[in-house]
Amino acid sequence: MRQALRWHLLLENPADGVEIPQQLRGEMRSFTVEHAQTFLKAALATPHGPVLAVLLTTGMRPSEYLGLKWQDIDWTRQTVSVVRSVRRLDGRWYFCDTKRSRNRRPIKLQRWIVGLLRDLQRRASADNLCPETDDLVFKTASG
């Protein structure tokens, strides 16, 4: 419409003054403690268990937990630092800084998650499936 006004194809914007109805947002629902325990019990029996446990217990965004590197984990303080995210652009994956500086934050990990991550790190260093992605916490066989 703005372009049509600039080209003098319209005298005025017919959409001016139109009130767009508000979209109702559904209330966010989360797992109950029982649902979370059931989910984790099933998830931990799969190869994706560690990543699912981390996302459920930390509330990190997918772009954040998929961008985690081993250096982001402070084993003594039992925290993980969100300092980067991963993005897909033109079919390729890229690491980038978090969108906003306030998104950079440490997150306290539960003790059992730290143990889970230690086991994952031991298995990952023993497997050495994709050497160029050795520093990533969560990866597939192809990286």
C-alpha cells in the first residue's frame, strides 16, 4: 500500500484506521512433576536422553542447548553458561552470539544432570565419531 501511495496509484491508504483483532494466546502449559518424571524416565532410555534432560531441567532454548560446548560447563560450580547459539542459514549451521547480552547467563545444573553430562563426555571422547565437533556437548554421529 505504501508503494502504491508513493507511485500515486492511490490517493490514500485504504487500510489506515483498520483495527486488527488481537490474537488470543493460549495459556502456556507445562509438565506436572509426575509428567516430567515419566517423560525423563522414558527419555533417558534413548540416545537423546541427555539432551532432553538438560532442556527439561534448564529451560534453555533449542538454539542454546544445541550450541553448548564442553568449555561452557563449570564442573566445580555445577553451572552451564549460555554464551552462543546455533543458527541454520542457507542449509548450513553457524554459531553466533546470543541475540541479546541479557540472554548470556549461567544456569545452575542439578547434581544428577552434572553426572549425566560427565558420562556423556566420557562416552563422547571414547567414541570420537566426528573430531571436528569434539567440543560440542550434543551431537550426532555426523556432527
